[in-house]
Amino acid sequence: MVTFYNRATPNFSSTYYTMSSLRFRMVEAAINRKPFAAKVPEGRPSEYFGKKVFNRAAMRRYLHKKTYEAMLDTMDNGTPLSREIAAEVASGMKQWAMDQGATHYTHWFQPLTGGTAEKHDAFLEHDGAGGMLEEFSGKLLIQQEPDASSFPNGGIRNTFEARGYSAWDATSPAFIVDTTLCIPTIFIAYTGEALDYKLPLLRSISAVGQAALDVCHYFDPEVKRVTTFLGWEQEYFLVDEGLWAARPDLVLTGRTLMGHESAKNQQLEDHYFGAIPDRVIEFMKDLERESLQLGIPVKTRHNEAAPNQFEVAPIYEEMNLANDHNQLLLILMEKVARRHSFRVLLHEKPFKGINGSGKHNNWSLGTDTGVNLLSPGKTPQANLQFVTFIANIIAAVYRHNGALKASVSTATNVHRLGANEAPPAIISVFLGKQVSATFEKIAESQSEDAIVFDSKTGFKMQGIPSIPELLMDNTDRNRTSPFAFTGNRFEFRAVGSLTNCASAMITLNAAVAEQLAVFKERVDARIAEGFSTEKAIFEEVKILINESRPILFDGNGYSDEWKAEAARRGLDCETSVPLIFDRLLSDSTRKMFNRTGVLNDIELKARTDVNWDMYTKKIQIEARVMGDLALNQIVPIASQYEAMLLDKVYKMSQLNLDTTQDIALIKEISTLTADIQQMVNEMIEARKVANRIVGERAKAIAYHDTVADYLEKIRTCIDRLEMIIDDQMWTLPKYRELLFLR
Ligand code: ADP
Ligand code: MG
């Protein structure tokens, strides 16, 4: 056993040793904690994959043939289910769930707070003869009314005095967590407005699918469906549970509001892809087993750049399912972490001075004929299709770069975006050398010499090298780009680790859907004027490439030059989160969401109000925690140490010893504590003023402009105190103790 706190103690002050002993006890416990062996799974992953999911295999076993086929038709083609069929599905689902040991069921939905919501009900009903029986009707499967008045709704329900209800999303399979059958649902107001992430996500998937299908038909009339894919990469931190518990800031805000940087952090770059610590490996094994049982196809695990930082990534899936799986994984992570005496930190920036966590969203479109629309093809035709989609996506990102930024902006992600290791708070697109070169050629070419028509092979693009060959070594991946083309998909890297992927994906899907629809109108108009299809497409692609040049950037996104350059190019450079949210209500954003049917004005306004409100509340909580910790822990410790020094100086001066250094130290402590006290008081006053402001937007702006800055300023003083005060007295576990798991 390692013991820290038995150091021989001088006797002039004994009280502070009890004050800091919690910290030392927790450090000691963390060091002595043994890996907790993961449960050994039964069989191979391929055998237990999806065991807890009411998937097609389970449906085939538990549903009548007719019901099963109706379900497949609903899942594959979106055909509505009749009440009778739903009742039969409910009955089969209940039987399956009970056979797996489930006793309860819940409608599982994704409110705008982030996270997921669930209310469990037992299957039990009276049997009418004094006993009970297990019951689960089609009615309960299809629709419920969770008492949801406390979920944020941006005033929608107050305005309409309507309650919300949750409705079954039959396209995402039900699953069992512990002993509860979870049924993925949308959450909606009685007046029809979405109160969640899932419904707009489904609408956006359908909008982009349809718009992409229409454009696909220029190239292949046989295509019947375009699917949107998402592969997320989830970054997270783990900290020892005992140390976490001794940090009220981590417990209450998810990040450390104070803490001096450790002397060693990530500068040696020895954590990334390094050996995974034993305790963490066991956590990962358990997490993977549970994820696979729930049908989440997790594949990749590794250390990330910062100490204690890790990543988990699945194989990409259809977007609605992928997003449910990400939300489910976040729940699993927290549960499994506790079994291993860890806490998982999903905050985008839990620690100052080391990397934060993101959730890279790998996005692509694919056809039912097996073509990835973002992969260059083998024929000129396929290449024109590839170029068409890439050009439209870039144009969409350009036109809506402000809205896309708003879709990933939160009070927590702002600590990461714009900081020096994550994508900057400006959206730009990285294409890589080969695609950029191809685009340059297209932009400069005269269509007459660029396209040669051949009666047998259709057409050829002259002077444009065959793209697939060039892409073979498309390895120049720009790590600083928020939106990067990575060979066969775009990777949206600005998404926060805590955020629901849907927020960003809804906006991206809608933007691309709108752009593709506009593109099709224009191409059709040219065809009507007598252009050939290929020529019409080529001309429009050329215009798009030329128009969206300002969004293309292959350089270093962290540099100050880029910030100045981006502003000159007219890209959105706003850094104040409450003002970034204004982009959601701009004319062009509203038109995009309305026209694609993804969000109407009421929904958009409500969501933006929720965003502002969440921003205010997060800063408010951080400010309160900061105030409490500063006044109740930091200043008292500093004062005690100061008193000890004063005592020492007094005694030394009796002996005519030199006290210069000690007096300088006393003065510094005294200045720092006075500054802290003053700033905390000012911050409280600023909060009081902000709290009286009516209107979500104005309040959020006040919190941003007059409160948030204090957090950093107070922290600077506290972090300095941490460096000069006796380590034995410091109560909060330090960075060097929280990080560096072994
Ligand atoms: P990285 O090098 O960025 O870590 P990975 O190879 O680990 O990339 O893949 C990251 C994610 O991208 C994974 O979830 C993977 O399944 C996903 N992905 C791969 N191809 C596609 C695609 N065509 N569409 C969407 N996601 C994809
Ligand atoms: Mg990646």
C-alpha cells in the first residue's frame, strides 16, 4: 500500500491535514485499484451480436409470417403499419422480451436536453379476476403520453397548451437494457411539432434521400433508394471514480473549472495508440460485449491524444440507427464505467491544456444498387456522378456554413472549437489534393473541350485525369479541417462528444437536400433549353465549383492567418455561442428547413430558444460551482497557509532571520485571494442582472458577455494558488492525479 498522508507533521496546525485527507485517501485508493475483470462473453461476437435486439431474426421467430412481412415492408419501405398488425407485433415483442427476462417496457426518446429519456412501466395488468397478467397492447407500443411537461420545448407546449406524446419508430428495432424493453420513439407535440431530435432526423434523412435519388436518376434510372450513412467516432475520458467524487466541478459540470496543468501532459505524444491500461482494457471489453449484444457494431478502440482519453467507433450504419446506437452507447458507457470504478467524462473539454473530445461524424450517401455516391467510379459516367455529388455537398456547406456551425455549438463544445487542437470555429471544407486538382480543371474548362461525345460510350471528360487512380493515395488528410473529404465520405469533425449527432446531421442532410433540389431544377431547365443531360450537369457543376470556392481550404485551420482570410472570404467567423444561434433563424436557414420539410418556423424558433436556455443554464451552473469552490475551499485554504506563513515570519523576525521570500509569498497569496473574492462577487452581481433579463436570447448573450469570462479569470488566480500553496493542504485532486491512469 502506498500511503501519502503520514508525512511527519509540524504541530502548529493540524486541522488542514483532515481537510485534504479526502484527496489523499482517494489518490491512494485509485493507485491501489486493481483491474476489474470483464465478464467473459458466451461464444464469439458473431454469436451474441444483437442478442438483446428485437431484430429480423427475432421477429421471424416471434411473429406470424404475415406480420413479419408487414414489419419488413415498414422497415424497408416506410409503409405504415395497421393497428391490427401493430397489436400482433406488440404481442410478439412482449413474448420475446419476457423470454429474455424483461419485466418492464419504456418508450425511449431523445429530448432536446440531450441524452435520452425513459419512463419504465411493468408489463403487468389486472386480469379481471383478481389476479395479474403480463400485457402489452399494440396501443401502448404505438403511442404514449409521457408526463413530459418538464422537457424543454421552447414554449411550444405552453403556446398551444398541448401535451406531448411519444410514437413508435418502427424502423429502429426495440432492445433490452437490464430488464427493460426499450422502444425507440419520436417525441412530438399534439399539434405535430417535433420536440426531439429523432423526428427531424427522420425527416432530413428522407429529404436528402429523395433529393439524391432524383439526381441519381440522371446517371442510373434503375436506382430505387438512396440511404444516408453515419459512422461516428466517440472520444471520451475516464477518471477514477473516487477522484471524480472529490471534484465537485467534475461531478456538477462535467469539467474541471480549475486545476493547474500537470508538468507532463501530452507533449511526449506517448498516449496516442499507446498500450491501453489494464483497468481500461477490462472496461472496454465489457463495453464492447454489451454494445454488441445490443446490436451496436463496435469495431475500433484506442487511446486518444490526451492522457486518459480514448475512442470507440463502430462500423457505419444507416443514419437513424447509427444515431440511436450512439445515444445508447453513451448510456452504456456510464453504466459500464461505474462497474469498473471509473466515471466517463463526455464533456468536450474536461481538462485545460490537453485535447478535448469530439465525435467525428463520417457521412455518406449510398444507393440500393450498392454505389457509394461519394466514391469515385470507374467510368467517366460514374466520375461525373461523383463530381456532381461532391460539388453539391460543398455548395450546401458553403451556403449554410453558419447554420452548420450553430448545429454543433454549445456552451461545452465552445471550449474545444477554436482552441488549438480541434477544428476552428469556422466551417471550411478540405478536399485533398486530387479532388481539388480535378475541381480546378473543371472550373477552368470550357465544356466544349472538356466533354467529348462518343456515340458508343456516351461522353468523356477530357484533360481530367481518371479520378480513381489518383485517389489511391489520398493520404494527405488535413487534421485541422472541420469538414474533410476522406476518400469515400465526408468527416464532420466539429461535432461535440456530448452532443446528439442528430443536431449536426439534421442540418447537413437538409442543406444537401435543398442544394440537390435546386441543382436538379437548374439542370432540368438547361435540358429543356436543349442541352444534353451530361452537358447540362457539367455546366451546373462548374458553376457550383466556382461559386463555392471560398469554403475550400486545405491549409492550417489553426493559424491566425486563416481567421483573417476566412473573414475576407465571408465565412461565418462569429465566436459568441448565443450569437451563433442566430444563424438558425436567418432567412436562408429558415428557407432551407421549410423547403425540405425538416423543420417549420415554430420548431426552429423553439429549438433556438432551447439552445439559448441551455447555454444560460450551463454557464449559470458553472458560475455557481466556481463561486462555491472559490469561497468555500480555495480562499479558506489559502488563508490558512497565509496564516502559517505569517506565524513563521513573525517568529523568524524575532531571530532577525531574512523573511523577504516569505513576505513576497504572503503578499502574492493575499492579492490572489482578494482578487478571487472580488471577482466572485462581481460574477454573482452580473448573474443577478442577467437573471432579470426577459427573453432567452438576451439572457444568453448577457451570460456570455458578462458572466462567462469570470470563469477563466478566477481560474487563473486559483491555478496560481495551487502552485504556491502547500500540496498537503490542497483539497481538490490535481491534474497529475486525475490523469495518467495505469
Ligand atoms: P479514422 O481514420 O478517421 O479514425 P476509421 O477508418 O476509423 O477512420 O473510420 C471512422 C468511421 O468512418 C468508422 O465508423 C467507419 O465505419 C466510418 N466509415 C467508413 N466508411 C464510411 C462511409 N462510406 N460512410 C460513412 N461512414 C464510413
Ligand atoms: Mg476519423
